[in-house]
Amino acid sequence: MEPTTLYYVLAVLLVVIGIAGTILPALPGLPLVFAGMLLAAWAGDFQQVGVPMLVVLGLLTVFSLAVDFWATALGARRVGASKLAIIGAMVGTVAGLFFGPIGLLMGPFAGAIGGELIHRRSLQKQDLGQAAKIGIGTWFGILFGTVLKLALAFTMLGLFALAWWL
């Protein structure tokens, strides 16, 4: 196999893994997408995709990292989550990876509830209700962030494709 072909195959693989990483929290989604696009541009000697477009794609990648933190914090803050609830949601997200799609959906929710209950040090009925509300708010923040990151990933793919073929 020719080296250039190998580079393009690796670039596509990085992009595919990166798109999966926008949903799976253990993978750095959009940075991998960007790395794949950068590799493809480099393999083509920057003839199809030049430096200005790569700067735009790089800025979108940096923006995606901010979106990730912002969306989770927004969802958590709107419902008054503690720092332990946010940490619990992140731990629950990672733990959920081991339980498939159901784990990815339920992990952040359960982690946020657990973190909030640890913060409150109480299992009273009103605290359980508030912890559930915080779990739902944090989960919606994570979901919103994932949707935004997917939108950014496909925007980046579209811009890259336009630059490649125009």
C-alpha cells in the first residue's frame, strides 16, 4: 500500500473515531476529527485544504471543548447542582460506558444523584427529590452538549468537504 493511501485511511479512521467520541465521553471527539482532517490535508500537501480552512476547523475544535464544559455546567447550574453532583455525573458517564447504551443514558443521571446525595449527606425525602431534579438537569446539560458537539462535527466535515472539492 502506498504511504499516501495509508495516511488517508488513517485520517478517515481518526474522523470516524472522533465522531464516535462526540457521544462516548472517554474519547476526545472533535480533537480526533480535527487530527484526521489535518492528516488528510497534510497527506495532500495542503493542496485541497489549505491553512486558512485548517485554522477555521481548529477554532471550531477549541470552541467544541468550551461547549462541552459550558453545556454540562449550564444544565447543572439551572437546577442548583453541587460540584459533587457534576463530578458524579462525569464519573457516572465513564462508568456507563461499560453498560452499553443504557449505561450511557443512565450513568450521568445516577452519578449526579449520587454526588448530590453525598454533598447533602442526607436521604430524606425532600433531598431525594432535589437530587433527582439535579440528576435530570445535569443529564439534559450533557445531552445538549453532545448534540452541539455532533452539530459542530458535521459542520467541520461539511467545511472540509467543501474545501476539498472546491
